Amino acid sequence: MDALSAARAYMEAARAASTAAGGQTEGDMIDFGALVRNAVGQAAQATQVAETQAMSMAAGQGDIVNVVTAIAAAETQMETVMAVRDQVIQAYQEILRMPI
């Protein structure tokens, strides 16, 4: 997944969440900070689920398929967050290079 696709996915998710909650419409501004906090929170939650699955597998109570699935989901979530972060940093650096 490239960074542009990740950014578009986040924008679509934010738009869907805001209209489902009866909040903002397409013409309104989206709170990018809240969007990033939400994405980081979801990545942390996915990591915690993966760790829980791995611990249950180590204790002999889990299924290896569930562990692999949870780890893959956490990895995908983290890669998406990092891709968006890299895009934001790149955009900021481009803005800094603009002549005034």
C-alpha cells in the first residue's frame, strides 16, 4: 500500500464516520489531528490484540491462525500509520521549501 492510498483511505474513513455520526458533511473541515490520533489508537489496539493472541498461543490455549491473522492486521495498521506520517512530513518539507 502506498502512502497516497493510505491517505485516501483515512479521508474516506473520516468522511464516513462523520456523516454516520451526524456530524460534518463533505463541505466541512475534517480535524486531521483527531484523525491521526484515531489511527494511532487503532494501531495500538491492533498491536495489543496481537500480543494477547500470541500470549494465549504461548500458553497453549490459542490457535496459530488467529495469532498470524492478528499480527498481520497489526502490521498493516502500523504500516498505514507510518505511510500517512511520511506523507505529512514530506508535505511539510515541501511547504518549507516554497519561496515566500
